[in-house]
Amino acid sequence: QESPERISAILALVAKGAAMGTLSADEVVVSSDFAAAATEQLLRCHSDEYISVITELGEQVANTPVAFTPYYQGFKGMPPAKQKKAEFSDTFFSPGTMAAALRAAGGVVHA
């Protein structure tokens, strides 16, 4: 799950780069004035199958986060013994994950 402190730290580093001149002013725009990415935009980078899987998972996930990598490996037919262990997974789906991911992708499209 995302940490608000991580976002603050990233924004602080970007501001520092702008202040030091390592980033030009036109490279630094902090904005939340953009829409979440649409399926058509996601299809530029991901397969329809992948989008369907994550959309379905986003609709199904409840209060218990789901380790994404082993979930997707299982979906693709990988034997359980070869799947990444949930406790070592670095990506988890929780109730707000899909909305956050679509918003982040929308930011990329906006940029």
C-alpha cells in the first residue's frame, strides 16, 4: 500500500531539483487537474487480458490486501510451487488500489 510520506518525499526531491536548477521550470508541474486513465489509454501499454484481470481483482478485493504477483501468476497457470510467495510480494491490491492506479496512469497521460 502506498505511503503518503513517500509521495511527500518525492515531491520534496522534485522541488529541490527545481530550486537547484537541475530541472527546468517547464519540467516541473505539480497538478491534480487530470482525469483517471481510460481503458483505451491503458491499452497503449497493457493487453486487454491484463486490464480485465486487474479490473476484476479491483472489484473483488475486500478488506484483506491481495498479493498481486502470485495472484497473476496463478491466473496465468503457473504451478503454485513456482509462484512468488505472498509474503515476498511487493505489490498488493486493496480497496483503493485500482482507483489510485487509474489516477496515476491518468497523470502520465496528462504529462
